[in-house]
Amino acid sequence: MSKCHEENNSEKASQSDEDSTIKERIGDTACNKAAFSDLDDSVDRAYNITSDAFFFLGSVCYLIVADWRASYPVGSVDAASISALSVIGPLFYVFNANVEICWAIHNMRRHRGESIRRREATWDLFSNLLFGLGAIIDAAIAFNHRIRPGDIEMEADLRTFSVLVYFLCGLVSIAGFNTSCLSCYQFLVGFGDILFLTGSISDLCLNFISRSISNVDTINGFWLISATLWLVNSILYLFADFLAYLRWRKSRGSWIQASTAEIDSLEFTTEQADSSII
């Protein structure tokens, strides 16, 4: 009986070691879950890459318009080109916000019973609602300039409201950032959020300065600050997406290498294991 007891203990220990080995190969650690909490399936990756691509394209448009206005005298550049990019840039931002809002709502429903992830999704939702609102206001400014080019006062009021909304968006993004397990992915996203907030503060200050001086052309070059910071922010987001994709491919490869018998020996289902790969 004693020998049988020892054999049972040995079998249990062996089974426990096998389970631990497979879990390590799958990448089932708390830090990995926190670092890639919203990148655990193909739907999330599609949302993320699509959204950040729109943000990048919009930031490129903003930077081009800011550079043209800062580098060339009024009338030396095709006004139609500037006007078109002034509309296209905010529209890309609106698309970006729409994708992010859908993603946040999806995550709120999926993580209904998980307070931390639901909180992150809620902050994302509020942040992107503000970002989308700011982009819609920017688009309205561009349309108004095409339809009523002489209505400078209305454009100034809308611009003030827009930069305030972007500033609030930056604050909400920073407030909702999860620092419980800081990975390379989270560092890139968090640093990008800081750049966005810094650019928003720059725009806020320049907006109030421009309303208090007579010759606004003297500060046109400073609008490049926020445009450049936002572009760098979008590049960091895309680079973070690339790292997340590589991480997913690596984890997916480790998962595939586990045999069916090994997977069946675990106490959790295949579906549950697959959701914790990243």
C-alpha cells in the first residue's frame, strides 16, 4: 500500500510537471495576459491595425497641411490641395475613432465579468468618443472654410473647442492607462499617449496665443509641433501592433507544437487556453 501511494504521488508530480511545461509553452502567465489583454484573438488584431492605420494616415495629412502653412506664404500653394487635405485628415481620424469605439464596446461585452479589463475598455470608449468629436469639429472647420471662407470668428471658436476636446481626450487616455504590468507593447502605447497629450497642450497654448495677437503668421511654424508629435504617436502605435503580431505568431507556434494528447491532459478546454495565449 505504501508503494502504491508513492507511485500515485510520482504520477501526480509527473502530470503536474507536464501541465506546467505545456502552460509555459503556451505562454499562460499573468504578465502576458495583462500586457496583451486585448490582443488575444484575430478580431482584436484586425481592429487594432485598421484603427492605427487610419490614425497614421490622418496624422500624415495634418503634418503636410501644417508644413505647407508654416513654410510657404499665403497664396503660393494650391489652396484646393490644402483644403482637401484639411478635410481628409479629420475624416481619417473619424474612421479611427469609429473603429476604436466598436472595439471598446466589443471588449466591454466580452470582459463583462472582469473589472480590470472592463475598466480599461470603458476608458478607451470615453477617450475615443472625445477624439471622434474633435475630429468631427476639425472636419466642420474645413468644410466651413470652403463654404464661408470669410467667417474667421466662427472658425476660431470651433478651433478652440476642438483643441479643448483633444486635450480632454489626452487626459482620459493617460488616466485609463494600465501600469500594472509594463511590457514593451504597453510602453510604446503609453509613450504614444504622452506624445498625444503633449501635442494637445501645445495646440491649446497656440490657439489662445493666436487669438490674442494680430499677425498669426508669426506662429504658424509652431503648429508643426503637435502635428509631428501625433505622427510619431501613430508610428509607435503601428510598431506596437507589429510587436504584438510577432508575439502572437510566436505563441501560436508554441501552441501548435503541443500535441493533442498533451492538450487533452490539461484541466482547461482548448477554447479557454487559446484565449490566454497572449
